[in-house]
Amino acid sequence: AADGDTSYTESLCLQEGEYEFIMYDSLGNGICCHYVGGEGHYNVTSNGALIAEGGDFGLREATRFSIPFFPVAPSAVPSISQVPSSSLSPSMSGSPSTSPS
């Protein structure tokens, strides 16, 4: 923490289950940006994986999560949509198409 700032850390050992982390601010202006020079923030982690973070909110901000927590990793294999897509914009091709688009 910077000089004059205060950092709070609390470690909890949670049993498997469903949880909701709720951050309250009694003034309704979050903890980061609206107070003069405010740069507050919070983060919630499980075994180093980020569950929630923030600071710019009103009266409260909530995040539901499960323990054990499994972060959503991006898929290594691209997915293919089975739903056809359409466009309202005409294609800009130099020659006419012989197949429907």
C-alpha cells in the first residue's frame, strides 16, 4: 500500500458450497473513485484464482461463486455455431456471386 493507505487482508477457509461475496458502502459511492483521491479496490481469490474484483459501485456489489472454484478458461478449440448468421449490409465484392449468401 502507498504511504498513508491502509490494506486489509482476511483469509478464510471455506467448505465446499455456494457463496455470495457482498461489498457494502454506506455512503453509496463505492470505494474507488468518488472520494477525493480515492483509489480503493478489492479482490477475492481462491488458491490464487481471481473470483471477483472491483471498487466502482454504488451501495453494494455482489458476486456468487462456488467452492471449489474453477476459473473459466478460454476454450482451446474454437466452437462452431449451428445457427446461420445474416447481415443487413451488402457484401462489397468486385464480381457477382454464383452461390447464395
